[in-house]
Amino acid sequence: MFEINELLIWMIQFSPFISCILIMCFFYKNNLISSSIAIIGGFLSWILSLLLLVASISKTGESFILSNHLWFSVFNLDLNFGVMSDGLTAIMIFVVTSVALLVQIFSKGYLNDDPSISRYYVFLSLFIFSMLGAVLASNLLQIFIFWELMGLCSFLLIGFWFEKPQAVIAARKAFLITRLGDLGFIFAIVLIWNQIGTLDILLINESASKFESFSLLLITIGLLCGAMGKSAQFPLHVWLPDAMEGPTPVSALIHAATMVAAGVFLIARFFPLFELVHEIQVVMLTIGLVTLLLTGLLGIASNDIKRVLAYSTISQLGYMFVALGLGAYVAAIFHLITHAFFKALLFLGSGSINHSTGTFDMRHMGGLRKTMPLTYITFLIGALSLCGIFPFAGFWSKEVIVGIAYEKNIIVFVALLAGIFMTSLYVFRTLILTFFGEFKPSKFFIEQKKHLHESSNIMVIPLIILAVPAFLVGFIDFYDGFEQMLIHANPYLLHQHVEHHFHWFIPIISTGLILGGALVAYQLFYKNSFSSARQYINNSFLIKILNERYYIDYLYEQFFVSKVLISYIGAKLVFFDKEIIDNFVNSVGKSSMNVGQIFIKSVNGQMQFYSLIMISGLILSQIFLLIVSFYVAGS
């Protein structure tokens, strides 16, 4: 059987980075070679990650620390760097490289005419390298370094078309909001170091029971804040919908395999800490439920297909946080895996649609199943998986989470069922407005109907490939080794298995809710039934609240930023800077100038004056030496 070695692990991580360096240094002006190098680097990472997964499956139960080299030593902290391979790592790495490779291939067709495609592949390769580095890291500081590098890459990719003001604003917003969550992450790192004197991941998990209870609470809160920022959980979710300003393949990568997955992975990696703090599990559960329901409603009200998918991502991440809050660590990772494939498929499908129609506004689409049959079929597979229809991938992972919720908390169970109905409603609304009826071009794209076409093979083939795991990957639930790989990745878990029994009535109820959501969407958006009620709802205060995204952005920008940070705190800091700091510095400067004026007058060019100063200095020095000698003799 294939053996894991350190070089293989490092090559998984550094293949995209090498591609990034080669493009920047040698092929920046050659778009064709740049894209080819990036794709080759991604393919090499994928091949090696497949070998790592196969080797990990064959050695289920083992945890591999392949390297642990001394980085630097400061105070009482010896900081190592290295790579860590276990079941969780192997699965995550395979998912990340699989989605990333297909995104890179799709991007070649989607951005083929963009003159800055070389810059795009530099940023994309660096982004993939950052996510792989965070997953493979053997210590917490190493995770944090790549965590921040991911934030930088997301800023660069969301603002890729920096000539658009909206893209610049969205990139800045994503960067600042995620940095806000990272303040908690930094706080947690400092507390962990203070408590146990190491940042090694295995030692942290092994020492989970040795932390003081209050310190452990603060540590888990800090880690949760970092995860909430990256995984866009309420109230730090506001950056993700605006991140749609970047190229669509970037959205697929962010929503499926990098940024948003990193938050859930962080909690999973340190779950032995979280399961010891009941309060933090309740907080995670509450945040997940609130996020799931609030953003599900926003998905129903949005007309931009990418924003619908963005709200869907936030809502599905809510499912994962609910699972983590229930203690179902394996279920959360299971849904993360299935979600990665069907959400990447949906986002790339929306990119294919945009490539043909020139818009993301579903009000100016319709009837595309006739002109884009392959995009329609693959998008339909992703949509059904997102809804959780049997036997698609999403069905299996959602059933586990909903089943555990039924056995643990009936209120959570009911809330998750409501989420299933909302998911079905916005998914089938999207399908109907995009692929059914007649094409409805806007006045700006009135000629676009003549140019509707199926996307090129280089864009369609990644959709077809992604459709396979979006349909089949859920069946890994029947492979016992999958759960064992994840459990053995965290050998210090107190509850290594959350009991879950299959209940026939749960998939029956969920399927009924999905069909109910589809029926409501059909009546409202295909048959145009209840037009008077729709008109009333569209003019209601509820829709206004949804269109304004619950005024959360307004609260942040107009109240917190404008009034608190700028008007109050900023004004105080400006006053302190001008009236105290500036006055002190100016006073020092004026004093120096006054002293200088005295010496200026002594520089008069007269030799007799200079001689007098020299003789006076000599006499004074002799007097000083005489006094010192008398003092020494007397003592």
C-alpha cells in the first residue's frame, strides 16, 4: 500500500504556490501559459491529495505527524512548524483540491477574454495554497498565518475588477468584517499559550481538561468569533452576499472549499475544547439556527441568482453550526463535504448562465433549459441536492443533522424543518425564474436572446464532473470507515460518537416540506397565482425589511461606523492627537529651537571670541579637576 511521506504532504500544499511564483516571475504577460501552469499545479495537488486519502483510508485510526521542525524560540515558547495528516485532514484536502481544480479549469473559459487573467491565477493559486496550509498546519499559529493569508487573497479576488467601485467596497467590507472576528482568534491564541505554554494542535486537544474553566470559556469564545467571521455566521454574515462582486468562479471557491469551510474546520479541529463548554455549544446552536432562518428568508426575496446562492451558503453553514452545537462533529463535517460539491456546482452553473445571458438578474432570464440543456441538467442536480431530495448527496447529510436534532431538542428539530421548507422555496423559485417560461431580456440586453448559447466544453465539463459527487458523495454515510477516520482525527473527544437512529418519518416529513415549497414556488412564480396577495406582500413592510437585509448593514455603516467609530471615538482620538500629542511634540521642537538660538549667537566668526571660550573651558576644567582631587584626598 502507498506510504505517506513528508515530501508528499509538502507538495500538496506548495504545488499551487510554485505555480503562483512561476506565473509572477516568468509568465505574467502570457495568459495561456499562466492559466496552464496554474491548472497543472492544481492537478498535481489533487493527485497527491487522492493518494493521501487512499493511504489514510487504509490506515484508519492512525494519526500522522509527519514533520515538526523548530521554527523559533521566544520566552518560554518553542514554536514548531510542520504538517499534520489524519482522517480529517485527508478528507478536507481532497475536497479542497477537487473543487479548486475544477474552478481553475472553469475559470479558463469564463475569463478567457479578460486581459488580467494572469493576475487572477496568481491570486487564485495563492488562495488555494493558503487554505491547504491552514488545513495541514500542525500548530495554531501556523493556522492563523494561513488564515490571515486567506483573508488577503479573498480581498484581492473579490476586488479583482477594482475599476468597479462596488467591487472595491465589497472587498474592503469582507476584509474588515473577517478581521473583526479574527480579533477573538488572536485573543484565544494568547490565552492558550498563557495556559499551557504550547500552540501544538495535538497538545492543545490533549490538554483540554487541564484548562481553567473560565479560561476555556474565553478560549472557545475567541475561536468561535474567528470561525463566525470566516463562515459568515450572524451577525458577521454581511460580507458574504456582497462578495459576489468578484468573478463567479471565485465565489464558487469561497463558498464551497476555502473561506467559509475554514471556520467550520477550525471548530472541528479543536472540538475537544468546545465539547467541554456547554454554554458555548448552546451559543453555537443558537447562532446556527438564527443564521439558518434569517438568511433563508433573504434567499426567497433576492432576485440576483448569485445572491440567492450566497444566502443559501450562509443558511447551510447554519446547519453545520447547529450540528456542532448538538455535539455532532461528524455530521457537521459530513454536511460540509456534500455542500462543497453541490454548492460549487451551483455557483459555476450560475457563471455559465451569466456567460450566456450577460446578467445575474433572474427577472431577465427564463426558458434557458432549451438553449442551455447541459447547464440546466447539472444545475438541477445541484439544486435537488441542496434541497435534500432522496437520493442526492444533500439528503444524507441533512437527514443525519435533522435526526440528531429530533433526538436531542424538539425545538431545534422544528426550526430545521422550517429551514428545509424555505430552502425548497427559494431553490425552486430560482429554477423556475431561470430555466422555465420565456426568456425576458432587459432593455439593456434586448438583443441577447439572439446570442443565447450553451457554454463551451471547458466550462461544461467541470459542471458534469461536479454533478457526479453532488449526486453520489452522500453515500459515504454507509462507509463505516468515514466516521472512524473523523473520530480518530480527534482522539481526545469525550463523546466520540453521537448516537443517531434512522427514523423513517423524518425523510417523509422533509420530503413533504420540499414538495410543499416546490408547489408554492410553482403557483407563485410559474402559474402567477394569488397575484393580488403577491402584490400586497411585495408592498409590505416585511419585504422592505428583507430588501434592506434587516437593516443590519445600515446599523453597521450608519450607526456603528459613522456615529460610534467616526463621530464619537474618532473625534476623541483626533482631539487627543491634535491638542495633546501635537502640542507636546511642537513644544519639544520649539524648546530645541530656543536653545539653538543661544548657540547661534556664539557662532560670530571672531577669533578672539573663540579663543576666550577655549581658555574659559580650559580654566573651568582645571578647577573641576582640582575640586575632585581635594574631595578624593579628604575622603
